[in-house]
Amino acid sequence: MKYLLRRLLHSLAVLFGISLLSFLFAGMAPGTYLDEMQLNPQISPATIAVLRAQYGMDRPLPVRYLRWLNSVAHGDWGYSFAYNLPVAPLIWRRAKNTLWLTLPATLLAWLVAIPLGVFAANQSGRWGDRIAEAGTSTILVVPDLILALALMIAAVHTRTFPAGGMSSVNVQKGRIADIHDLLWHLTLPLITLALGILPVFFRHVRAGMLEALASPSLQAARALGLPPSRILFKHALRLAANPVLSLFGLSMASLLSSSLLIEVVMSWPGLGAMLLEAILARDLYLVIGAVMFSTLLLLAGNLIADLMLYTMDPRIRIGPSQ
Amino acid sequence: MSNSEPQPLVSIRRLSKRYVQGSLWSKRFEISALKNVDLEVATGSNLALVGESGSGKSTLAKCLAGFEEPSSGEICFEGRNLLALGAKQRARTRRSIQLIFQDAASSLNPGFTAEDILLEPMVIQEEGAPEERKRRCVEVLEQVGLARLLLRRWPHELSGGQRQRLVIARALIMKPRILILDEALTGLDLSIQAQIVEILRQLRKAHGLTYLYVSHNLGLMGAIAEEIAVMHEGKIVERQSVQQIFRSPQHPATSALLAAIPGGSLAFVSRPERPTI
Ligand SMILES: Nc1ncnc2c1ncn2[C@@H]1O[C@H](COP(=O)(O)OP(=O)(O)O)[C@@H](O)[C@H]1O
Ligand SMILES: [Mg+2]
């Protein structure tokens, strides 16, 4: 328990540090949303001055930071200049779409990578391993962009899946139909994304399993005359669990960023497109909010991985006696 | 050795093992780790295989225990050639031949409790109710001098000596006929070494086990084995009783091993009450 508490405090400290840093960097960056407004002749300087006071941009950086902390405490996470709305609900609406895409894609990639990695390691050097290795290496060298475009072209030609977007304009028949429509739109970006992350997961699982299979404790298990499937999935996978779980945490962390390109290419209304806009428009608090949100996800991912390691690995859960 | 059983427990004939070295890029070459080895181990004997590092001792042990596939030759166990058996039969026979490594810690999976480690071999035996299996765990644990409350411990919570005893207990669960102990005493504290030697001595008395020790340390083997076989460059060059080996070594390799014993070998042999197990 102490271990987890320490990790939690550590995460909070990191979150605090990241917020400070992003404020510092944002403060140093030239120009704000309001500076760009000044170029617009239709907006009077007086209006801009009022806005500036309203958003607190006339105050020094430390004051702005404290105000922002206060707004975080109220669940707003600052105000967006462009939308004139609190940042948190804005981000959450888009992040939800992103997670709809990345969560199942990551899950799918893991569901394929684990059995495939175990299989390849077990077949090490033989044909099954070589085919899996060659296949994933090919996917690895093909840029995600080409992969996305190729799948889109195939979809358009065969008319099986929509080439982009998250929902059809004219379909609105009820819950079931909506879900069906969402899944139909989800398929293509999901496969693209899952294919993109699969090779890394696969290699990790394979390497972990190879190391586990070569360990003396596995030799001992074989000497007991246990069935191969039990040796593979009970003995070896338990040994390989540590590195795999660590990567699992990292994969949670990249749930927001991994889909950026695919969101743009396949016009998926996720966080990526909004973040890009916000950066270009210098919508300060929206950018900081997005940074904070992805940091939060990163820390949560690592925390989940730690929690899983903690429950799975007795060496972490229970220290050596004496 | 009784006359009613003239057949040796293990009979190795013309056993060879070649390792192929080199990768795709470098030239391939072969290492002959075993060269036409013949070795007979009688039921109930207490034999030590001694030789300098790289002489092929571990390779022989691994071939016998089924960890390595020999290149040629025969390994007969109770008169049947293991290498000619089908996979199922071989797996069953393999359980009668248990190999214990030097590094006990690494041969225990850190993700299993002591109890799971001991229960695991019984999974495929499919014999006995759960309580019966549990009883067997406690039994072997007591045989190696470990308390039953250690059943719930993880390997990393045990001391080095406790781990080595747990490994021996796991081997005992299989009711083996022969234990091969490859440097199983190397690297342990002297007091723990003495404890384990004593446990092995008692086990042998209780179960009529056959021991094949494997070590580079002739001094230690002289103290715990009855017979010594000396290995040199993949061959067995000499086999004698401990007294004979120490009194009149026949092969230069044996003399070299004797010379390597700290404190000299003669002082050791002249000790009247030489402890054997
Ligand atoms: N897996 C292996 N691959 C290649 N060569 C090996 C392998 N195992 C052992 N050898 C070689 O076989 C010879 C005998 O090794 P080994 O049986 O371990 O000797 P010992 O146990 O007497 O020290 C050595 O030359 C060693 O390098
Ligand atoms: Mg060796």
C-alpha cells in the first residue's frame, strides 16, 4: 500500500511540475490569441482591453497561474479564447471521441500481439516465427499515412466502409442504429491504428517470452514433464509479465497522441484536430489543458501498470523477509 | 550392490554430443562436448563426475536428464533406451531422472509460491485428491527440513539454503530413482553445504535414491561420494573408488584435479573416519 501511495504522490508532483512548465513556456512564447485579434480592424482596442482584463491577461504570470489553479479546482481548467467556454468540457467532448478510437485499437493490438508473440517465441527460428516476424516488420516500415490511405482507397473502391468521419449525417433512427453507425465508421481507423501499434507490442511480447523460455526455471518446468501449453502460458508468460505490463502502461499513456495522424487523415473528430487548431490560434488555455490532459492519461497509464505489476509480481508486493 | 539386480540403473553407451557454433555470418564449427562416453550407474550408488571446467560434465548430465538431445549413442534407463522411446513414454521416464542445478534461485519461477511449485509436478499425475496432494507437499517439505509455514512463501522470501532445499523437495515429489546434482553445493556457505549434504544422506537412506554428483571440486566430492569418475575433454578417463583415486590416480587429469585441492589431498585421505553418505 505504501508503495502505491508513494506512486500516487509522485504522480501528483509530476502533474504540478508539468503545469508550471507549460505556463512558463506559454508565457515565453510570443503573441496570444488577443494579440492576433488586434490585427482585426473590426474590433476596437477598447474591446480588446476589456477582454484582456476579463481573461486576466493584463496580470503578471504568477497571478495568472494562481487564477488558473483556482479554475482547475472548480473543474474548468481555464477558458478558451476561441470558444469562449471552459476548457475541461471542450476537451472532454473531443477526447471522448479519441478514446473511442484508441482504446479499442490498443486492446485489439494487445489481443493479437500476446498470442502471436507467444506463438512466435515458441516457434523461434522456424517458419511460423519467420512469417510473423516478416509480416510485422513490413507493417513497421510502411508509414502510418500510407497504411491509412491504402485502406481508405480500398474502402472507397469496395464501398464496404466509409472513407472518413464518425457518423452518417442522415442516419438517426435510435440507439441501436446509432451504435451500428458508429461501429461502421470506427472499423477503418481502428484497424489502421491497431496495425500501426501491433509490431511494437508483438516484438516486446516475443522478446520477453524468448527470455523467459531460456530461463532455468522454464527448463525445470519442462523437466517436470508438464504439457507444453501449460509451460508456455502459465510458466513462461508469468515470467514475461513484467516487461509486457510496463509497455502496457506506456501504451495507455499514448492513447491520446497515437491517433493524431489517423484522426486528421480519416477526419475523425478527436482531440488531435482541435489541438492543432488551438496551437495555430494561440488559444493558450486550451493548449495547456490538452497538455495537462495527456499528462494525466500518461500518469494514469503508468499507475495502472504499476497496480498490475503490484498485483502480479510478488517481488514487488512482498519485499524479502527479514 | 545386490546380486538380484545385475542390470545397472543407468547405462550410457558411446554417447556423443556435438554443438554447432557460429551464425549466418561467421564460419560454422563444431564442438565435441562428449566423445563416445560409456558410463554405468548402479542402483543405489553414489557416484561423482569430476573434471575441469569445460570437460563436458554438464553436457552429460543434461543429456541424461533429457535437456539436451545427444548426437549419437544410447542412454538406457532400467534397460530401456530412452532415445528410442516415444515422446509420451520418454516424458514419463524423465520424471525418474531429476537434475538439480547450481543456481537454485533461478530454477524457481518467481511467480509461484512454494506450495504452487510443489503442486505443479502433480498436475499431470492426476492422482490423489487436493488434500492428498497437499499432504504430499508437507511430507516432502519435512523431508528436506523445511517448516510447513514456508508453503505460502514466494521464492524471493526464502534464503539461499531454503531455496536449494525447495528445489530438492520439488524433485522428490516426482519420486525419482536418480538425482543428478550439477554443482548443487557450489556457491553455498559451508554450514549450509553441510546441512544439505546431511539432508541428502538421510534421503538416500530413506528412499534408496541413486546420486550422480557433478562437480569440478574433487576435494568436496571425495568427502561425499563413494566413487569418482573423472572427465577430461569429453571423455571419462578414469573411474575408481574415492580411496583409489586419492591414493593412486591413474590419469594426468586426475593428478591435476588432486593438485588443485587446497590443503593437499593426502591429509584428507589419511583421515580415518572419512564421512561418506
Ligand atoms: N549450448 C551450448 N552451445 C555450444 N557449446 C556448448 C553448449 N554447452 C556447452 N558447450 C560446450 O561444450 C563443452 C562442455 O561444456 P560443459 O558440459 O558445460 O562442461 P562442464 O560442465 O564440464 O564445465 C564446452 O566446451 C562448452 O563450451
Ligand atoms: Mg558445468
